[in-house]
Amino acid sequence: MNEKKKIRVLFVCMGNICRSPTAQGVFRKLVEEKGLAHRIETDSAGTHAYHVGQPPDRRAQATAASRNIDLSDLRGRQVEVEDFHQFDYVLAMDRENLEILSGLCPAGLEDRLSLFMDFADGYGIDEVPDPYYGGEQGFERVFDMVEAASRGLLEDIRRRYV
């Protein structure tokens, strides 16, 4: 990997308490396991300010803990236009949030924006469903999807920045 540039990845959902902190936690752990934490930085944000300053949903934290992932240090924040300048990847969890992000994205930086599930080759689903109003199984399903997309994302980063 080119040592000159730190790769920065931002995961975005609506409220920044379920899907995007889950994605950040899963991807951060994968990056650490591969010994790349010094090269890849992660963050998460929401398109809405509903949960600014709040920790991830207790169900997301419980599901994460059952998979040896700690989300307790994460806090909700709202995405800002400046994020497009700061992050190499701005990854939306679904089309609705992708559309909101597209409206915020400065001209010339559109290549940084995509759906997170675009990195989950062969998964057959392009949106991470919001588990907020469902039961525990929804959080388990989200984790499985996020793990698949995280592996593909890391491979993309390696391919593009090696």
C-alpha cells in the first residue's frame, strides 16, 4: 500500500446509531486484524441530526459484542459537506441516503460516493436494511451483510491504493 496517503472511509445511514456505526465497527476490526489501522481510518455519520452525540443503539452494541466488536466509543454525528473533501470513500447504506448525500456532494467529488453494498460481490442485495424498528434478527442480518461488504471494500482499497 502506498505509504504516502492515509485512506479515510465514512459510513453513512440516516441516524448514525444502527447501520453506519455497525459498518464502522466491523470494518475497523477487519482493518486492525489485517494490520492496516495505521493506513486506513474510519468514521460514521448520519444524514439527519436525530441522534447527534448518542452512542449506537443498544441492540447494535449487543450484536457487535456477541461478535467481539466494541462500538461503545462511537457517537452519532451528522454528515457535513466537508466530509466529501476529507474522505476517500463516502458509503451510503441505502438509496435514500445516497440521494441525500448526492445532493450535498460538491462537484468533482462524486467518485467518492457509493452504496456500501456495492462492495459485497454476489450478495444480490444493494441496500443495508434499517433494523431500528425490527427485532434482534434484523441486527444479525445487518451484521452479516456489513461483514460481506467490508471484505469487498478492503479488497477494493488494496487494489486501488497498493
